[in-house]
Amino acid sequence: MSSWLTRVADAYGMTLDQLVRHNLGPARFELGDREPADLDLEPPPSVLDALHERTGVPRDQLARMTIAGWVPWLLDTLDAAEGAIAFGTYVQQDSGILAPGQAIKRDLPAWRAWLPDRPMMRRVCPRCLDDAGGETVPFTLVSLLPLTIGCPRHGYRLENTFGVHGTFIAWEDENMVPTPTDPRVTAMDRRTHEGLATGTVTLPGRPVHVGVWLRLLRTLLDEVNSPSSTVPPSSRSKLHQVWQAIGRPPRAGQIRWRPYESLDWPTQQQMLHAAAAALDLIETGRIEAVGTLGALLHAEPHPAVYDGDPPHHREDPDPTTTVWQTAMASLRDVINIARHDAGEARRLLALLTGSTRNRSAHGRIRDEMIETGIPADFLPPRI
């Protein structure tokens, strides 16, 4: 948001502060003492309304320029006070490399997915800057957060900059040399960008909603950060194999456990590198993902193909099996979404109980949904 508004302000010969303080009508009063860069996190609704009226850009599109616009997909909530519940549902409800229940349960009273404890980063791809030929280079929302290491287009590391509200000024490291990212990291980063751009991420098992991918990635980051002494020998061996694949000590050499969001950026980069290596090891069959989401990372074996009947006995194929498989895959996606979205959970309950005529049948279906991991408080009982 701040990067886009900086370019809009520049077109009118203004600064970003002048644009938002004096050209948004009454909405400017709701900004209060906020820094213009706070627009990237959660701008007041009236600011989005004013920008929509003045630019014609759809309000939903404006919201997606902010982190708040990606709730509940990018993160469950912006309220850090709900951290204990959010960490359990977002990170540890499912599993990837580890078997269900192997990860240590953590009590984090103040936690938000992907939002670091420090100010948000300002990173740019050097090759994108070269391609711009002196024009303003836009900062992307994903470049502000520790979600990716590199640029999916060029395969180069995003470098820290001195920037003012989305404007490039200079490299933080004056001796910066453009650095290619590990191909495994590039492949992982491209999936994240694919999800944020299209809403779907293509995995070896099947395509999934971006919300599922972001939770899977955050779960992997938690697993590669697991102390080896807390997991069984088989899982310990897999975690050591992951870190050996990138030539780093387990847990990037940490002694004290801290959540990913509280780590410094160099350590977060090593964690992302380890997650990318884990994905590569799983997809190439060198380690097995035995968690609840592990099947998404393993390509399904090629099914045996029927040779077919002789021409005079050939019949039209029955599409029922394929349609049913597609429906079940879609239902699993909906259940995954409903585990984190109360509105989707209620819609799913209404769909499944639409033809029930008594309270016991409704309660039985509701109980079965809770057994799949959907929180009970998301599902109202029948009155």
C-alpha cells in the first residue's frame, strides 16, 4: 500500500505524507499519529473507502495491498493477545515431516504468524532494480515479511534497502553484490508467490488453497526448529538430514528455542533454507513426510491404466469415479479452511445438515466435524 501510494503521490508532485494527510477528506482524521508506512499493516476502513472513491481501484484490491487484507489466509488474526490459540491452530494443529503429536506444544501468550517483532523489512531484487532503468521500483507486500528469501522472477536474493515509505534510496550494504538463491529456495519462493497471486499453490500431491500452503510452510519452519532431543530417533535422523543438506548445524546453531517470528533475519533465512531443503528431500523421496499434511508433498504414484476393451466391446467410460475423487479432494480443502475460519465452518455445517430434521442428527454431524479438527466454538449447536 505505501509503495503504491508513494508512486501515486509522486505523479502529483507530492510526498506520501502530503497525500494521505491532506487529500483523503475526513478519513485523514482516523489516521491520527500513525506513520504512513502503517498503511501496509492495517489502515482504517475509512481510508480504504476514500482511496476507492478517488482512484476507482476496487476496495477488495486495496485491502489485499495490506496485511490485514490477508486475514485469515496469511495469518489467523492481527490480535497478538490471541497468540496462544493462534499458534496452536496455525502451526501445530497439523504436521509435515514429524508424525502428529511429536512437536512440543508451546504456550505463546503474544504471537502473530509471520509478523516479526522488529519493524518490517524493506527488500528489493537487484535485478528488478536494473530492469526498471531508473524508474521507481515498487516494493511488494511479501518483501516486507520473512516469507521468502528471493525474487521468484529472477532467482536472486531480495536485498535490504534504505527506503522511505516504499521508495528505494540505497542498499543497506553499500558493498552489496547480487546473489542467486539456492534453486530449492527459488522453487519454494515461487510457490508462495503463486499462492498470493492466484489463491492456489501447486503441490506434488494436488493443488491447495494458499491458506493451506502458508500453514504448511509455517509448520515446516517450526519442525526444523525442533530440538532433536525432543523427538524420536527416526524423526531426529530426518531433521539432521535436512540441516546437513544445507551445510548448517541443526536449528542454525541456536541453543534457546524462540518462535520463528522472534528470530533475527539471518537466522530466519537459514530456517527458510532448511524448509526448502526439506521440501526437496521429501519430493525426491529421500525422506518421508509422515505428518497430517505429508500427502500433499508426495506425488501420487501413476495408477495402472486399463488397456481397454477390443473396439467392438468398447464402452463410454464412467466418469463417476473421477468426479467423486475431485469432490472428496475439494471437501478436504474446505475442511482445512474451516479449521481456521469460523464463517466457512458455519457454512459447511449448514450444507451438511440442510436436510436433517432432528436435533440428534444435527449433533452427530457437528461432532464428526469437530473430530476433523474444526474448533467446537466455530459450530453452533442446533437450537
